[in-house]
Amino acid sequence: MSAQIPLTLKAQRPCHYCASRKQGCDRLLPKCSRCTSKSLRCDYSVHRDGRAVTRQNEAPAPSNDLVESRGSCSLDLSAKAESLLLRLACDSGSEAAEFDGHSCLSELFFKILDAFDVDIPNLLDSYFASVHRWVPVIEEEHIRHKCASLETSNHGDITRLLLAFYIVIQFPCNHGGHSMNTRLYRTMKRLFIIDQSSPGIKDLDLLQYGILLGAYECSQGLESAYTTLTLCTSLARMIEIQSYESSGLDSRHSEEMRLCGYALVILDRLITLSRMDHCLPLLLPDKQSFPLVEEHDLELDEGLKAYGYVGRMRITATVAQSISDALVYLRCCRLGRTPPVDYYTVDSSAQAALLTLLRLSEEKAFLNCEPTSMAISTLMILRTTYDRSRNGPRDPKDATALWSIASMSLEMCLSAADFIRCNGIENLSFVGLCCVWRAVLPLVGLKEFQISAQELETLRSELERFSSCWAIGVVFLQHFDQLVHLRSL
């Protein structure tokens, strides 16, 4: 007789405490291991809309006056801590600078991390399992090594980065009145502005910190994303100039600088692509203006053989570069200006990039994520914008092209919905999913394009799931509902 196999019961989704912090959840029933260790009530219950129910004990009680509670669901930086951080940052050049017993920013950063009840190993695990997958601008081994001696060493830049990790992995709050524009985020953004504008050498750690803030703002639909990217771009140019004057840069810095260049290109396109009005000009319009990236580093051809997160990021940056003409065209149309390149030239270039991706993806399955969804979404927006601006009936060739990309967009969105239902959404790439669900909006706006009621319901359900992870989805969802209403008239 065979030995009896013990039965382990697991929930279908992470508990709300783990999910709200983007931490790994073992989903054990009746309580996951993390909630058990913290003596918290483990909550797997859900509303009919699929979101977890908020409990009174989800957020730990503030341990000191550096943090304060936002109702029952989360903690935020206190006004006192905000004042201390800004005063220390502004007076950092003064040897006598000391406020409320704090004379060092890194020391105060560390105390704030402790006040937020941040377990640093878990924080690193959560960051590298989620956000790092779509903006891998930091070398994991290097950060983990420096964090190993954090309590016995003064690593000011690391503690600052850790707070950026903590910010960027946060899920939107279930309370409608709780914006992602938290005091902690606003304060860390102001510290970045102070450091970026201060005299002295500009380092890579500061640029990485700024890029993470920009990634947070982009994913949460904050308008400040564009200003942060502007600061990061100027900072990158200064670092680039410094690198030419220095011969002491090691290989790690060289590789991470290149990754920061990719991230800047991707965020530049994503911020513009995700907006509804297309009015923002590109900060990095051509290959020659990319800070930290070699002139021929971004080419979509058979020679592109990199794999993994870094390889995918390079390919995504290459696609982002290839759609620049399309985004410039959309901006000119929106502002009533004459585009520098005509529609058919722009459309042909964007389609060529997509066809190259589809051909390359026969050997590399990961190409069907961020790069391909960005190319499809761009073509969908481009062709529907041109279609709305036409005078008279559709040209048969234009109509065929429009229905073709609409069908491809619908297939992409429904395939993403199937994948998310089977694998979850928490650790998937924001870049790819943002482009997927941005493609939904012009798709629904095509009244002549056939979409069943069941497909619309599926799209809305998965768009709502996307919104539960990244607040920019709330903006998409509002436009989706408006378009569905117009479609039904």
C-alpha cells in the first residue's frame, strides 16, 4: 500500500497583506506564513469585483513619530519626518547641521525603513521578483552585497534606493480617497530634485533612484512622471559627460549605465503612449540623443541575440526608438500641426518593426511580451487616429490595414487575459500590460469592428484587474466605460 500524501490546502490568490506589498505569498490556508509570523489576520476574502477586502489590522501600528497611519490600510511618512528629511538635505553642506538628534540622511532613511516595518531581505525579494523584471537598471548581486552589511556601515545611497524600492512595489490602495501621491513619494521626489540640482559629481545611484521614481509615477498615472523623466534625462547627460572625462569606471557601471539609457527610452515612449491626448513631446526623439547608449546599440535585426530581462529590455528600447515617428505624428495631429513625415511613411515604418518582431519571435518566445505589445498598441492608435481624421469613405487598403491591426489587438488582449487568469498579474511586466490595455481603447472605439458582449465583459474584467495593480489602469477603465457606452448608442 502506498504512503498517504499529505494534503496542502492553498488559496487561489495571494492574501491582501502580501499582495498590497508585492511580497511573495505561499497562499497556505487558513493563514499564509507571513501573516502567521507577524500575528496578522490573513485575508483571502474578495468583493464581487475581485479585489480583496481591507481589514483593520493590515497595516502595522506606527512604531514612532516618523510614520503615520492612513486609516486601516497603510502607513505614510509623517509631516515631522518629511520636515527632517528636507532640512537635512538642504543643509547637508553644513557641518553643524543637526535636527531633532539626526545629523545624517542615511541614518534617518534607515530609521524610516524600520518605522515602516520593512524587512529588507523580503523587500529585495519583492522588488527583484516584480519591478526589476521590467526596469532591470540595478545589479542584484551588488545591491544584496551592500545590504548585507547595512546595519554596520553607512550606505546612504543604498538606504535611499531601498526606500525607492518600497515605493515602487506598492499596489494602489483599495480606499478610493487614498491617492498613490503619498507624502513618502512626494518627499523622496523632492530629495531627488535637491540632489539632482546640487553642485558636485552626479552618480549612477542617483540616476537609478530617479528612474525608479519615474517608473512609479508612470505606472500609477501621476502627471509628474514627465518632469521626473526630464530631470533624469539631464542627469544622464551629465553622467555621460563625466564618463568621458574619467577612466576609472568599472564594467558594472558601464553595463548599468547602458541599462539606464534603455529605461529612459522606454519610459519616454510609455509616458507619451499611455496618455489620451498625445500632446507630450518626446524627450529622446532620435538615436543620437539617447544618453548612455551607443549609436548602434539599438537595432532590430538578426544580430540581436540577448536573452533574459536585460535582453528583453534592450529589444523593448529598440522598438521604442522605432515608434518615435508615429508618436511625433500623433502629437502633430492632436495639436493641428503638419507632421514632419506623412502618415503612410510612418505607418510603413511601424508595421515593418512589428513584422520584424513577429519573425524574430519564432525563436524567442519572450519577444511576444513588452516589445510586441508596444508595437501593436502603437499601430492600433496610429491607424484609428488616421481613420477618424479622414474625409469621405475609407480607402479599401486603409480599411484592410485597420481591421487587420484591430483583430491582432483583440487577439493580443484576450490572450493576455487568459494568461493572467492562469498565472496571476502581480509579477508581470507593467510595460507590456500597459501597452496591451492601452490598445483596448481605440479597439472599442471602432463601432464597425465586431466584438461580442462576452469579449467586452472579459476585457473590462481584466482591465479592472490591471487597475488593481497599477493606478493608471483606472484612467484606462474610465475611458473604456465611456467608449462602451458610446458603442451601445
